[in-house]
Amino acid sequence: MVNAVTPSSRPFVIASIMLATFMAAIEGTIVATAMPSIVGQLGGFTYYSWVFSAFLLAQSTTTVIYGKLSDLFGRKPTLIVGIVLMLIGSLLCGFAWSMTSLVAFRLLQGLGAGAIYPITITVIGDLYKLEERGRVQGMMASVWAISGVLGPLAGGLIVGHFSWAWIFWINLPIGVLTIIGLALFLREAVETHKARVDYLGALLFSISVGCLLVLLTETDAAAWKLAALAALFVATGALFLSQERRTPEPIVSIELWARRLIATSNAATLLAGMALIGLTTVLPIYVQGVLGRSPVVAGFTLTALIIGWPLTVMLSGRLYRAFGIRRTLRVGSVMFPIGASFLLFLTPQSSPAVAAVGSFLMGCGMGLISITSIALVQDSVEWSMRGSATASLIFARSLGNTIGATAVGTLLNIGIVHFSSGALAASLHDLLNQPAGLAQLSGNPGMRFIFDHALRWSFVGVVVIAMLTFIATWLIPVASQSAREAQRNAPAQQATSH
């Protein structure tokens, strides 16, 4: 199975997958602004968090499955199926009559959205050589950054002037344009063979990973529920591993994931995802609650990260040519913990610029680590495994985000309990649960002191994870330039790359 996309068609393919990426990326932020209005009309506040969780859980658990399906049936049909599922879910979300139905339709949205990120990244690997991917990947990273800014704004405008249903229906024209673009310009020469889909493996994987993600996100649930989820996770996980070892076409190839390059890249990506979500979780509340700055200023500190990431991705091609891939990856691995270490120097008297510099450096480091690891992994496998290999990295980052958010939140809560009495800790939690709680906290010296010291535990956790990312990155084997050239010029590799 090879790509038959002409150079003149590539811009149209990239435009199509950018539209698909925008659709999936903005879905995670546009809903947040509209949720108070939705809850006001539908009721069912107890399901509030599950409107977000259902989408993210379905998206995360299906990433690896879609990667394998794209290897079996081709990128285009698999991606189009995912987009269609997401559009059906979006249409139904707008017609939701209760919070329960909305959660169910968000789950369907997530089932479709799981195809978009891994397959679009894989298509870029199919169409471009390693040194050429930086510019295109940078454009894709910029889509995520733009979506993060436009999502809340668009959600507010839609709710203020139209029905809240349009925050979901806005996907429909974007999705249709994407499907038309893919149908017209993404050409694949498909080798006809009878593929055997590992349906049982896909089911076991979805249940096991779903249980794990719920365990990590619903930590306040009753003990018996957590125990039941843990038991189900272990049981289905064991059955899944047994199934994958004996099936001829496993959803997750144990042999593939065990390769040193892919294993170390996944480890580095998972740890980097943990550190980044830790930064984005605690830095804004520190800037508002301890430094006493506005939400806009707090957002500025994270904007620096959003700028640094796509910037270095777009420059990666030039860096590869100037310094080599190995040195570029090493520089990224060094910038990541250096940026995180800026958190340790924050005090109640610090300027937000200190936080912004650290955020920018972490974004630059993540950009270099992510683009280089994806490029190396994609170039290390043939076409028939590229989707699975790419999806493993996307899944690792998603899992890292979930674990990191839980870990950093746990450190913060432990810190609050450690630096305050039981009653004072309860008062601080009550204050944080109020809409203007962070603003009031910055004006209370006692509370501010406790919050400052508690957040430092989270900062130390982010720095430690960033250091582990540095170590994992240095374990990634990077072939010499001559070895990569020999591999690229091999006939089989030429067939899969052009």
C-alpha cells in the first residue's frame, strides 16, 4: 500500500487535515464556555464533568485502534470514517434533551475524534521526508494553539447570540469540507488482501484503558467503586496481553512497542505529557492566587508555551540540517528541565515574566522532543506499521496528561494539608471553590502563604518529571546521518514515502 499523492495535491491534503485537526482541537475548548448555559437548560449538574470526560476517554482509548486500522485499510477511509462518526455525534449533541443524552453523544463524538490526530500525523509522515516535516508539523501545532485561543471566545459568542447547539453543529460544515478534500486529493494505492481485524483485542484494550483513565480522573469516588475498576483494569489488561500474543493481526503489536526506539520515545513522550499538563494545571492558579495577577496575565504565561512549541517545530527542519537530528533532540531535552526549573524561583514577589520564560522554554523543548521522536519513529518502520507506531506516541502523550494532572493535583492537596491544620485546609478548599476565590486568596496573607508553599510541592513534582523526561530522551537511539540516508534510499522505503 503506497501513497500516490502528487506534489501539486499536497497543499490540498494538508489543508484538509488541518481542518480536521481544527475540528477536533476546538471541540475540547469551545464547550467549556457554553456549559453553564447548557446545564441551565438541560439540568443534571452532576453530569457536568462527564460532558468533558466522555469525549476525552473515548478519544484516548480509540487512538491506538485507529492507528492499526489505518495500517490495514489505508489512511483515507479510516480517517473519513472517524470524521463521519464525529459529525454524527456533533449533530446529535445539538439535539440532546438531557445531560445523560449529551454525555452519550459526546462519547460518540470522541469515538470519531480518536481517528483524527494519529492519522493526520501519519499522513504527514507518508508524504514528507524527515527534514521536510518540521514546517508542516509546525502548522499543525499552530492549529492546536489557535484552537485553544478561539475555542472559549467562539463558545461565548455562540451562546450569547445563537442556540448552544451551534457549538456542536459548527463542526458539520468543517467536517464536510474535510471529507471532500480528502476524497479528491488524498490518493492511496491499496494492496488488496484480506485483513483480519482483532475485534476482541480492540474491545479488551478499550475496557482496560477506559478503566485506567477513570481511576486516574475520578479519585474521589467510593473505595469499592475504585477497587472494582482496578480489578476490571487488571483482568481485561491481562486478557488483552494474552490475546495480542496469539492473534495474527494484533491491535497493539507487543513486538513493535518493545523496540528500543519506540519504547524510549513513548516513555519520553509520556513523561513530557505529564510535566506539561502539570505546568498548565498549577501555573495559572499560582499567578492568580499567589502573585495576585489577573486571569489575562495568567493566560499570558501559558501563551508563551503555546508560542514556543509550534515555533521550534517549524524551525526543526533547519535545525536538523544545521546541527543534525541527534543534537537537535538533545537540545530539546535540555531546554525542557531548564524551563521547568524556573518554577522553583517563583516567589510571591516575582514577576509573571519569570513564569512566562520558563513556560516558553518548556514549550520549545516539547516542540523539539515531539517532532523529532515522531519523525524518528515513523522513519523506523515500514508503511504497514507507521500508523500503529505514530498512534503509540499520541496515546502515550494522552496517558501522560491524565497521569500528570492526577499526580500534580494530589501533590497540591497533600501540600495544603501539610502546611495547614484540618480546619484551615478546609477553609482554603472552600475559598478555591468560589468563583472569585483566587482573587480573595491573594489578599489574605495567611492563606496566600499556605497556597504558595503547597504549590511548591507541585512545582518540584513538575521539575522531577522534566528531569526524567531528559533522561528518557537521551536513551532514544538516533541513527547516524549515513544510516538514515541508506534506509531512505532503499527501494522499499522509497515505495512507502512517495
